[in-house]
Amino acid sequence: MRFTVQAGALAVVMAQWLALAQPPPPNTAAWSADLARYYFKTPAEEIAARDELNAALDRTTRLKGHLENASQLLELMRSYYAAQELFAKHDAYLHLRCAMDRNDRACHDRQQLSADVTAKTAFVESEILSLSDDRLRAFLNKAPALRQYGFAIASVRRAAPHLLPAGEQALLDQFDPEIAGWQNDLYEQVIAQAAFGAVPSPAGSLDVVRQRNLILRNADRRVREEGFKKRYAGFASQRDLIALALLNTVRAQDRLAKVHRYADAPTRKYEDLWLDPAETRSLLSLMAQHGDVVKRYEKIRSQDFQRASHQAAQAWDMLAPPTLTPALIPLPEVRRILHDAFAGLGEEYQAAFDALLDPTSGRADILPNGAANRYSSGFSVGFTGSTSILFYGRYDGTFKDVSVIAHEGGHATHRQLMNSNGVPPSYARGPNFLFESFAEFNELLLADFMAERATEPGLRRYYREQWMEIKGLDAFYGAQDALLEQEIYDGVSAGTIHNADDLDSVSLKIDGQFSSFPVITPELRSRWETVSLMFEDPLYDVNYMYGGLLALKYYQLYSSRREWFVPRYLALLKHGFDQPPAELLKRFLEVDLSGSGLLKDDLELLQRRFDQLEVSAISDR
């Protein structure tokens, strides 16, 4: 579908974007998720509904030790996934409530309920593994309905060397919060108690943590520098406790991996993602060897800054806005912007995203200015049988905020497309890097849309740099974080990392391969303290490397073969995960996940974009 919009309306909107930055939109523009409509009317109703979940779990556990025929295996698979579908609804509801108020008991309930469900269903894998190949083949032939679970069953049997006896696994699952759950709680509590402070600015006092986007992109260099230094000072004030949380996270994850007979925690994570551990380590090393790609972008941004300010650029200047600062975008404008940005993906995708962001639908919870005790970042929830919902804790109206909504909204839209297409619960979840690749692709399309519609050269350049900064280089930023985390795991295992000073050293070593600033910016040596995913979801960052590489490949195909790409891409989004990710990518988009061509093509795309930025910088002088 071609982009169309009335010229007068476009002029008005562009005039708003080109104005000087204004204070954040008022709270009256908030969008609220209607949990009563899509999940449970009240907390009491959710608690009462756990009876249904427990009954489903009981039906599953009654089959423990009784897989004597094909009918019983079919019943086990159906009851297990029925319980998972019910649990997903409770989990999403509690997750949203906890994000709205971190003091809500839903935060504790969610963690405990997850541990209980996992413990009660741990035996399912052992039961499937107890079947011989011949017996399983006979069951599949006897009950054709079992074939819909074929890949799910094969996925369990793939992990056979690493699964524990049901009793041992159930015990581990029961104590998981005490083994590996407390470290992130400690990290969050420590950060919440740290004194980060605020920074005075022409628009008023800015909170160093909750208004970081506004500080990073503030036109006043003193605001950016003070915000940068106060943020790192806040982390530094708690560095020993943060190191305690991280080192114990690493030790717990590594020991759990070895209990399951993996070489280490990174190996376990990579295999869980259907990635070859040796290939992944090799790719991480290769990404570091190409770290000059990021340094080239830093040089371009530094030259931009120096031309405008006649000062040498520092780390806090990398997101400095252009001379003509884009205005903050009112929340009501976001839906129209994203509708137009995704026009090239076709009417079905547009309509699905529009429905998510319809304020009357109650499927988006977005709060301008945020609130005390509210989670400030974004995520989405949704599963088979449930309506997907987008959450964004604090909306300040920056382009970065809109980009986050494009990303997290992409996750929610993807889930809803699978739901509408009848994807069963057994195939509604897959490797996270595929989910991330779809969401990151949205952000590339958004930045391009904003650049193409900008009428002022400086603003057009700004959005082209945002294309690079926010997601174009995300594969490298993801590799940087994943490589840092892997090095920490390797160092703790080898006995070379013991404390915060050791973590500083490894951070400087890794980050120096991707950036010129760590060597000259003392604060950046402790960047490990700020990588919250290492505590919240250990070893997740590798997903951003693979997701970023794939998003760039999608962008290349979208730009060069749109008519071929779009219907195949939409079919992939709607299909679910009934094959290994490499096979799905090959089947739908002819993309080779393991081949060297993926990185090669992406590097060529990035170098062309760099060349365009350098040429436009010369022409703008």
C-alpha cells in the first residue's frame, strides 16, 4: 500500500516535529489497559480462577507414569498445553499489575505461581523421554492427532542428555526462586535505593533514571554531561552489592547448567535457542573483529557534533540533538505515525497494529511522565487464547519512545497475528531472537519513514542517524553485551573474576573493541553495572545480536524485493514455531541463519548507509 496523507495535515504535523522541544505531554493523555475486559475483572477473581488452573494441572499430573498407549500420550499433550494456556493468562495479568505498581503483591504471586506450575509439570519431559523411538513411532502412527505435537515432542527428546529425573527436576524447580531468583530482586532493590538525583534543565528538573531519554537527547550539553555522570555515580555508590548480585547470578546459572550436564551456562543458553554453541562463540568473536563498524559511526556523530558546537565530542554527546531539535511527539500522534510507517507491510499488518493502539480498545497501557513505583520500560504480553497487550511505563514524547512502542507493539502484534491464525499453544513460543528480529525491523521502518518525510535537511539527517543508533547497529551492541556477559561467565568459571574491579577490567576489554570512549571515559569502565538484562534474564543479550542481523536482512529484502518479501514475511509472522528457526527462515524468506553471507550482506548495507551519511554531511556544510 502506498503512503497517502492530506498535505495540510502533514504540514501541521511536521511543523510540530520541527518546533523546539516542549514539556512532556500531560497525564490526561494516558492510555490504560483494560485488564477486566481481557483478563480478570478483579484480583479476587484471578485468585479464584486459579482453581481452574489447578484442576488442569491435576488432569496433567494424573497421567504421570501412565503413558501406556497413544491415547494417553495424546491426553497428556492436550492437558499440558491446556494448563499452559490457562497459566499464560494468569502470568500476563500478574505481570501487568506488577508493572503498574512494583509494590503490588502480584509481583510475588507471579514468581510463586510460575515456580509452582513449573514444578508440577516438570515430569512431562521425563515421561516423553521414557518412550523408546520405536514405541513413540508406533504411537504417532496409531493416533494421527498426535502429529500436531510432533515437533514439540522432538524438541523435548533433543534435550534428552540434559534432563534430570522428574523428582530431582521438580525439587530444583521448587527452589528456583531461592537458587536463581533472588539476585535480580537484590539488583532492583539496590538500584531503587541508589541516590541518582536529578539534573536542572531549561524545561525543569529531570530525574536521572526515570527521564534518562530526555537527558540523553537534551540540547543543553551541561544537562547531558551532568546526567551521564550522576547516573554512573549512582551505580558506583552500590558497586559492591551490584557485583555480589551479578557474580552470584553467574555462579547459580553455571551450576544449574552443569547439573543438567551442559559444559556451562552460555552453552545451555545457546543450545536452548537452537544455536550451535561453537558457531555462536565464533560469531561473537567475529562481531568484535568488526567493532570498527560502531567506531565509524561514533566518528560520524563526533564530527557532526564538532561542526555544530566547535567542541570535541564526549560519550554524553553521542545522542545530542541537531541544531533544530525535534519536538516531543504527543501520544495521540503515535498511532497515526506508526500507521503510515507500516504502510509497506500491507493492510493486514497495519490493521492489526492500529487495533493495538486504538485508545478505546484498552490494549495499550502507556503513561506520559510515568509514576512512582511503576515499571518505566516496555514489554508486551499475549498467548494462545488471550488478547495481546502493550505496556510502556513512561512516555516522554521522544522519538526513542515512539521507537520503543514500534518495537514492543511489534511483539504484541506478532502474537495477535499468530492467535488469529489459530497457532496452537505448542507452537506459539519460539527462539527469542526471532521475536526480536521482527520487532527491530519495525524500528528500522519507523526511522526511515521519519527521515523520508522530514522537510529540513538537518532533521532528515537526524532520523537517518537514529536509524543507525537505535537499531541499525543493534546487532553490534547486542554482540557487545553478549560478549561481555560470556566473558564474565568464562572468567568466573576460570577463577579470574572475583569482584567489582575485575568486572571493570573485563568491561573495559570488551567495550574497547566496539567504542573509542571507554579508554578516555572512566565512568564507562563500570558499564557492566548498567546492563540490567544480565540480572533480569541471564544470557538473553545474544538474542539481540542474531535479531539485529536478521532485522537488517529483512530491511534489505524489503528495500530491494518488496513484492516478494512482504507476503512471505507476513506468512512467517502468522505461522508459529513448528520447526527449528533456521528451517523457518530458509522456508519462508530463503535466509541462511548459519552462513557467513548474513553478516557479509549486513556489513555491506551498513557501509552504504555510512557512505550516505558522510556524503550528506559534506553537502550540508
